Amino acid sequence: MSPMSSSVSARSAAEVNAEIRDLWQRSGGCLTPQDEAEYQQLLVEWAAATGAGARSAA
């Protein structure tokens, strides 16, 4: 099982967004490499929650 599959959950986009905001606040606006990896995973989860991955570019 890939690590990304466990990151994508049934959380709402608002819940994931709140975690993203918390990450940025905790980091003081400067992400470490570990924070960056977490941020990227959260973005994938947020996009899945919003359906952004299913949208086509216009």
C-alpha cells in the first residue's frame, strides 16, 4: 500500500484546510523539508476532498 493512500481520507476540505493553515502557522511561514512533505500530502488530500483532481483545465 502506498503512503499516499493512507493520507487520502474522508475528511472534509475544511478540515484539511485547517490542518494546512496550522502547519503554516507552526512553521512561521518557512517549511522544513519534513514540513514540505507533509504539506504536499495535505494538498493531495485537500484536492481529493474538493474534487479538484477531477476538474479539467479550461
